[in-house]
Amino acid sequence: MVEINASNPDISHLYSIGPSVRSCGCWLWVSVLTGTPSASPSFKYVANMHGNEVLGRVLLLQLIDDFVRGYRNNEDWSVKLLNSTRIHILPTMNPDGFDEAVIGWLRMESFVLSANLHGGALVASYPYDNSNGGGMQDYNYVWAQCLELTLEVSCCKFPPQNQLPALWTDNKKSLLAFIMQIHLGVKGRVFDGSGVPVQNAVVEVKANPTSANTPKAIPTKANPTSDNTPKAIPSKANPTSANTPKAIPTKANSTEANLTPSCNYTLNLEAGASRSSWTGLC
């Protein structure tokens, strides 16, 4: 990590979140990768939380190396992610540093999405965990507003060295695909009336006071008399024509047409429909 930071100062930055308590001053190093200093949002990967999880540590070290190599070779995936995201990678997290260092790290950086890598099983876990004490995953979610997943990436706790390249190949696309999820959702910038960006702006979404589930109509500035105003288009259908769609009567009242069937009726209509399956997530 030190070598990569020294040879790539334009896209790599190295900082420590503090020393490990029991390991005689072993510092916990984080590598930040970004092609744009002002890039946001921030993403993080954490591995080796328990001090003996080999694969997660190796995967994240390889990920750092691959990002730098891809950026230098102008590979599209690396350039796009690094130019639009701040990616923080902590390959080795010592468990005795949990009660100080990681909590302070979360207060220092505003992360949006995160994952911590473990070994010994193949499981993806998301908040909330099954303990009342609140693990690192739940702490991220509740106190740092960061959605963190716990990823158990290998059934083998101590994979042999000759298996590591294949395990990297198996996990690379998934690690990158998860980082890309940070760019989903609504994003934008807030300006004041003079067009000046507003710092530390807070954006809230408020429900319609008359109905919690009904979205509010968004007013526009269009002139209602303007030619650009959408106009109603009259239907040419003959109300007596055989081709005119008929209202579907509900089972509750077969003599009365209902254009908005009940929830149960809709479910009954769709009970025999085919269902698509999830394939090729990555």
C-alpha cells in the first residue's frame, strides 16, 4: 500500500485510522483511491476484522492493485469509478481496534455504502444482525447512515496460496459491481436563489399531510395558456363499438363495473401468470 501510494500520488492517498491496541502499535492503514479529489460519494471496503481471515485481506490488496493498473491503462471500468467515487479500502482491521478506531473513522468520513469481508462461510448478511449488542454492520447503518453488508466470501478459512488467484477471479466482478451500486438513487446539488452552492444542505422528503403514501404533485412554471401546455386528446373510439375496452366486474358485485379492481381481485387475475427468475445478477 505504501509503494502504490508513493508511485501514484495523483490517484492514491494513504491514511491511518489509528493504532491497534494489543499489537504494539500496529497502525490500521486505509488506501483512498480517486481520480478526482472532490469526487463523491464515498465507499468503503473492510477486511480481516477478526485478524485471521486470509481471503478478504488478499482480495482487497489485489483490488487496490487492479484499480491502479486499470486507471494507468485507461480501462473504462477503473477510470469511470475512480473519477466519480472516493473508494476507501481497509485490508486489515484488527478486532482490538474496534472500540476506538472504526467508530472515529465513521465520524470523520460520510460513507454511503460499505461491505466488510469475512471467511469461513458463503453468506451475505444485511442489517439488522441477530445480536442486541449491535455489530459493526448495524453500527454503520444506525449511527453512520451507511448501508453495510457483511460478506462471507469463502468456506475455507485458510485457503492455500495456490488457490488465491482463482478466488480473486471469482470475486472481482462482484466486488466492482457492489461499488457501482453507490451511484443508484437520487442525486444532485443544492443552490440558493443567487445560484451559489449551499454547503451542508439538508434535503428532506415530506409526505402529503392528507395521505402518507400519496406523492405530492410537483408545480411547474409553465404558462397554462402556452402552446407547450399538454392538451387532452379526444378519443375516436365509439362507445358502442365492440372494440371498446370493457370494465372488468369484480366478484363482489358482478353487475357493477369496476375500473380499479380490489387488491385481492388483481391477485386472482395474476395467479396463473408466469414469473421471471433472477439470472446473471452481476
